[in-house]
Amino acid sequence: MFIQKRAREIALVLAAILFCPSIYANDEFNQWLQQEKSSFQEYKDKRDKEFTAFLKKQWKGVELLKGFKRDMAPKPVLIPVARPAEKPQPVVDAKPGATGKPGPGPKLKPESPLMIKKPFPPVSPEAQLELTPEPAVPPKGIKITVDYFGNPLIFYYDQKLKASSFDEISKESVSAFWSTLSLADYDALIEQINTKAKALKLSDWSYSLLVNSISKEIYPSVKSNQSLFAWFIMIKAGYKVRIAYDSQNVYLLIPSHQQLYSVPYFTLEKTRYYAVSFDGKENRLGRVYTYDGNYPGAEKVLDMRLVDELITKRKLEQRDLSFEFEGDKYTIKIIYDSQRVNYMNTYPQLDLEWYFKARVDVATATSLQNQLQEYIRGMDEQRAVNYLLRFVQTSLKYKTDERQFGKENYLFLEETLSYPYSDCEDRSILFAWLVRTLLGLDVIGLDFPGHVATAVRFNSRVEGDAVTYKGARYVISDPTYLNATAGMAMPAYKKTRPGIIVVR
């Protein structure tokens, strides 16, 4: 982007002056530098004046669609209990990628004890983020403190960034808001945001949450102004966001590389813009007004995958999960960061594959892996998978999302371990992660109408219900079907061909 490029060029020249003052200590160079700064500011001013004028004219009414709905088939309310005497059923093919016939699969090996890795490194609960210390001479502007998932973040903003409230939401008032903020020193605030975003290892979604938190501090009681401020800052930070308004409010619209569910949206120039909220609740919108055009240089589309580490001020909680396997009782002590769970609760709902692929916090990962690793030591693959199945099936209480949340609500792994109940897709996500990280086996998700399960690709022959996918045989291993072992599909789905969720 032109502005960012010019800013970097000027910054590099200033750095050179600091380190080699004798080279540049002449009036001619200083005059050139001032001209460069002046032309850079003129370009910014010209661009904002044009956009301000554009906002007074280019608006149109659009009908926001209600949002995509996922599998509407009802989930089982009561989970059946498997009987050991059940006989294995024939192989069924999976879709997509079904071959019609079982493929050759991997070369079978005789069963042998698992090769257990070295213990995972422990996590210190005291390990915290060391944010950049406050400068000796505070920056100019009004000081605010934002509580960002336990981290007290200090920012200074130009008083001109706090525009006056307006009586009526209209294209004229929106244009006036943009004009007011464009005359303020917003670069200093964006630089502070970017510095802390880098330290906190924020993704696009967590970045937008931080901007929203700042907007609430600057405009604590005016929701429309909060949305307008977030829109302005996100655009200036390079994001391709928009706003829409109705008679009641202003809404931030974000483009996403991933499809979002239960979020109102409209499509413009082949890009979907979603009217997200930042509190995990659903916006319910109908006809709104929005503009048709892009701010120069604002081109970033949000990547909504949960791949960021998001360094919170850890608030570690512990939960004991107990179960029985082959007559012995086990208790696994779970550790999770409740601040990170709070963050996950803000997430719009995504396609199921992104929950299977989401990053797991190191505190949760190590608390699970180190304990379970010791118990499966010496087991062969099949017995170890059955152990992990029994852990997930019986240590967690089952309840459908509709009964627990009043709506369909996929959970990230850490949410599953912190909430009192979970359902089939939540357990499948947890089980698939355990099999992949502890046993190193390939796993796929099985998407049945109203039910989600998993299937494991063993290195040795395991009898029972299975699917073929890309020429390989995957044995159905259902972490919801109580007491079921590898090779036992839930009776209601034995003759149903599932869709495939690629976990890798």
C-alpha cells in the first residue's frame, strides 16, 4: 500500500540520520525531508477529502440475508450404549472421495506396543506476557486502559479522535464522522495498536476485538460511534471493512476468507460482508444502507482461523475428568486458561473443519498429553484408541447444543473441556486431536446428518465398521457412542454414507 510504503521510506531515512548524522546534516537534505513529509500528508488529506465526499453520495439500501445455517437435522438426545457382543458390519464408502470399493490401504503391520515420545514440556502457570514498558515520557493524548483478556493495555489517543455525537444516523452524519477523525493524529494510535498486537500475537479476529475494546473506552455509551470508530481504525490499518446503518444503529461489516454461520451478510463484488458482533451474540438485521466502493489501500480480508497463540494474562483453571477402562478407574486433571475460553466465546461460528484444525493452548495440551501418554504406554494402537475413546465418551457429560445454549454452537477443544456439557462434534474434535498428537495416526471426521464422529487409519488390521477415503481404510471410532470401541458405528448411522471432514 502506498501510504505504508512511503511511511517506511521516511522512517528509514530518519533512522539513517540518527546513526550517521554527519552525512545528512545539511539544509538541503532537511528541506527535502520536509517536502517528503508534506507531500505524504497532502496525499493523505486528499484521499480522505475524496472519501468524505464519496460518503455523502454513494449509499444504497440492501437486504441483509439472515446468515447461513448448518446441518439442521436433529441430534440424538439420548446416546445409546454399545454392547460388546455387537458384530462388525460391512465397510461403507465415504463421500467425497469414495471409491466404491475398499482400497488397499496401508501395508499392515503386526501389532506392537506404541513408541511413546518424550514427555511434553511443562507449563508454568506464572508464565506471563512481558509487554513493552511504558515510556519515560508518555505520548501525547488522552490515556485509556483496556482490559484485554486480563492484560491491562494502555493507549494514548488524540482528543480529536472523539467526534461529537449526532442526533440522526445518515450518510451526512457518517461522512462528518469520517472527516472529523481523518483530521486527528490516528497514526500514533494505530502504531500503538500494532505494537501490542505483535506482542500479543494477535490474529485478524483478535485484532478487531482489540480495536472494538478501544472504541468502547473512547465511546463508552454510544454504540453507533463505537462501530464508526472501529470502522475508521480498521480501514486505516489496511482492512477492507465497511459499515451499514439503519434507523437504530451502525454495524461493522467484515469480509472473511472463511464462511461464517448465523451472521447476517450481503455480497458485493463477489465478496461477502458479515455484520459481526463482538460479544458472541447474533445481530438480527433486515434492510440497511451501505456504500458501494473501497477506501484506497484498504485491501486485507480477515482470516478467521484460530491459529494465533493469543497471549492472555493467564487465569488457569483445573477440572478433574474421571472414567473407567477395562475395570480400572482413571482421573485426568485438566488445565485450561479461562481467559482464552472467554476469547473463543466471541468467535463467530465457522465450518467444522476449522475447529478440528484450531490451535490448542500449550497449558491445556501438556496437561492432557503428559497424563494420557503415561497410561497408554505399552499399549498397541487399537487398545490405545479404545482407551482414548472411553476417556472422551464417559468422562464428559452429553447434552445437545440446543439444550445447553439454545442454538447450534460448535466448541473449540478448550471450550469443550471447560463447559459442563458437550455433544458429538465437540467430542470428535477432542478425540481426533488426542489420536493425532499422542498416537500419530491419521484421523478424519465423519459428517452424518445430525451426528459427527471420527474414523482412524490404523497401521494394522482392525475389524469392524469402516469407511474408505482416497483408497485408504479408516475404522469408525465414535467418541459419543457410549462404551463403543474402534470399529463400532452408532446403530442409527450404520447404513448412512457420511461426508468427510479433512483434519490435517
